[in-house]
Amino acid sequence: MSATGQQRSDPRTASVEPRRPAGSSDKRFRAARVSEIPPGARKIVEVEGRSIGVYNIQGAFHALRNVCPHQGAELCKGLVTAAVVSSGPDDFRFEREGEIVRCPWHQWEFDIKTGCMVVDGKVRTKSYEVTVEKFGVSVEEDYVMIHL
């Protein structure tokens, strides 16, 4: 992937955009083709020296900084799982399958959609806005079709 990310030759790409305050510059970087990250998958990319995990959760893309705030492990290499919830002893169920990533070092769990730690929302890793851009063309069986 190009560090500038300016050339847009792929008709369908997911791009990673750092969330920025209003009025600041808007930088976008091509992260992958949509087809490279099918639902339930992730891809780790480098953007301006930052390692970022891009996830596809049921067709919606999300991106997290690939650093666990606890001790710096590569968070996005951890197990993607569900949240375990309970209403009391001997009762538990799995919810939000594929929306939680577990740090490979110490098992801290983070919500992929927000970057917040599951048990303490004040602890978080950086999350980024992700958009899917089509650039006025469509893909049909690996051919780029321009509709006039």
C-alpha cells in the first residue's frame, strides 16, 4: 500500500480515516479492496508508520490501532470472539459474535466497533473511521465497468 494513498485505481476500496476534530485536515489511505476482507475477517495494514487492524463485521468496516493499551501487545492479532454475558450463577450466553478482540498477551477484551475495553470503557485503544468508496464505477466478475 502506498504511504500517500492518493491514487484511486481500485473501484471498491476500504479506506482508513483517523477521526479528527472539525476543521483539521482530512487524510485518507487505501487499506484494502473490499473483497480482501470478507465478513468475519480482518487485515492488518501499515498507515504512516502505524499498525492498524481493519475488521469486517457483517459487512460494516471498523479499524483499531494494533496496540493494546495495557502493555503494547499487537492487539489485532488476538482472537476475535463474542461477549460473554450473565444474569447470575450458572447462566451465561454469548452475544455480539465477532465484535470483540482479545489481546493475545493478557486476554484483555476490546469492542472492535469502539476500541473500548469490555469491562472498563475508560480504557481504550484508538479507533478510526472507515469508509467504502466506489469512485463512480462498479466491479462485475473482475472487470471494471463504467456506467455513463
